[in-house]
Amino acid sequence: MIEAKQLSKKFGRFQAVKNASFTINKGDIVGFLGPNGAGKTTTLRMLTGYLPPTSGTAVIAGHDVLKDPMGARKCLGYLPEHVPLYDEQRVTEYLKFRARLKGIPSKEIWNNVARVLEICDLEPVRRKMIRTLSKGYRQRVGLADALLGKPDILILDEPTNGLDPNQIRQMRERIKALTVDHTIILSTHILSEVEMMCNKVVIIDQGVIKAADTPENLTSNLRAAGKIAIEFKGDLDKVVEQFNELEHVKKVIHDSTTEDGWHFLTIRAEAGTDTRERLIEILTGLNCKVRHIHRHIPTLEEVFVEMTRKD
Ligand SMILES: Nc1ncnc2c1ncn2[C@@H]1O[C@H](COP(=O)(O)OP(=O)(O)OP(=O)(O)O)[C@@H](O)[C@H]1O
Ligand SMILES: [Mg+2]
């Protein structure tokens, strides 16, 4: 549905995006992640055809965004990072104007506007001047604009940026409702948002795509995925010795022992393996008492930090 092939963008000598390639399938909900200045907005603008790449191509629903920009734009709705609204227009006037610009036939304009006003809960402010709207409402007008013409694909650049917690929640619910019949790329800094909504994650850092995968694959491949914590009482030396002999175990670390004899161990195993059952077998075999065993489940935040940290 969306294919980026070796997309690059240079601003003067500065290379903002380097050979970005990824594929997004119909129905995917993609979280586009990266630190400030990583190149998210630049990539999204190239995908929408608003910014010509220095090299590479982007194809949206079969339309090359450079060769057939109108064809591509008909299939996508774009909510830019800074929504360029006309302050001196009323909400409905603005949306009608945008619908005309998008080439929606006159007799369908009103239906389209009414539909997006409803989806975005803009009925209460439809007659207000845009300049009088709060940030949350402006963002909703931007989303309403993106939804005009019922595009299959939505590209949303930080849709919840600058909103208060209640507005963030509402915007998230609204986007969630749209996931049913759209393919969505969503850039955000809120990782829990991605964990809740997205089936795919693309991570970009310093203009380079670092990963494009499902959240599950990303977290289970993380080094921290093989970490297990155990608290037990018994023969520490024997336990450590036998743990060390287990398949997939890379390191056994003795963290501490309490005065009353509870040993705290951290076991580092290969990412994606689960050795808990074997560990317990050994502990019971050595007549140990166990009061805690926990396999660390990495979060998307840990994946993000590991892939984008500078040291
Ligand atoms: N028109 C431009 N001219 C020159 N440099 C630019 C231009 N647009 C973006 N850049 C630079 O390209 C880099 C990537 O910017 P971009 O806006 O794509 O980052 P981003 O990942 O969207 O960041 P943020 O999370 O802050 O929105 C930054 O260093 C930015 O300063
Ligand atoms: Mg940006």
C-alpha cells in the first residue's frame, strides 16, 4: 500500500534522511518513532508528495508520488505537524474550501464536510472563526481536513502533540476508531500510544531507519528480553554452577543475599528464550525454596532507547 524505496533528503549539505526503505501493507497501523530531529516529518512529507526527495521513490496505493502526485494525494489524508489553517475562515467554510481544493465534486462536498464534522466532534464549533479555536480543536480541524474525500491512507504527524491529557485520550480514541478501515502512519513521542494502537513500528534515528517490525518482534529481540530474576534459599554455589550449564543461559549474576539467607540472582539468557521452567527444575532438584521468579518483558521504550541512544 505504501512503499518507500531508498528515500533520501538533503537540505543543502545536511542529509536529513538517508536511504529510507520500508513497506506498509493495507490495514497496517504504523507507529513512526524517532528522537527530535530524526527525520520523521521529512520522511512523512516525502511520502505525501509535499517535499520532493533528493533521491529515491515513494509509491502510495500504486501511484508514484512524484510522477502522479494527484493520484497519490487522492488516496491519502495528511495531518501535518503544524496544521496550516486559515484563521479568518469559519470551520465549515474552511473544510468546504479544502474539499474543493481536493477536487471533491460540488454535490458531494456538503456530505463530506458533514461527515468529518461528526467524526471529529466539531459540530459545536462549526460556525466559529478558526483563529478563536483552542489547540485541541485546531488539531481536530486538521484531522477533519485529512479525512475529507474518505482516503484509505492516513498520515498523521504527531496528532496528539501539545494537547492536554483529556484531549490526548479523545484524539487517541478517534484515531483508534479510524484504524478499522484505514491504513495509518502515525508519528508520535508517546510510546504507550504505539503499544496500544500499532501493529508495526518503524524507528528512525539521525535520518536512518533502524528497525521496521512488529512491536512483539522488536521487544523479544531486545537484549533485555532474556533477563530473569530469581529469589531462593539453598546452596548458592551449586545453583549457580548448574544454571551456568543450561542451554541459552549466558550469564548468572549473584546480586545479593539477605541476612536470613535469601539469594537474589539475575540470569541473562539469549533474547527470545524462556528458561524459567528449567531454572525451577534445577532449584527443586537441589531442594531450594523459591519465593520469586520473573522474566523481564521489555517495553517499546527500552527498544527505542537502545536503538536511538548516542553512546
Ligand atoms: N526545510 C528544512 N531546511 C533545512 N533543514 C531542515 C528542513 N526541514 C528539516 N530540517 C532538518 O532536518 C532534520 C530532520 O527534521 P524533521 O523535522 O524531519 O525531524 P523530526 O523527526 O520530525 O523531529 P521532531 O520530533 O522534532 O518533529 C532536522 O535536523 C531539521 O533541522
Ligand atoms: Mg517532526
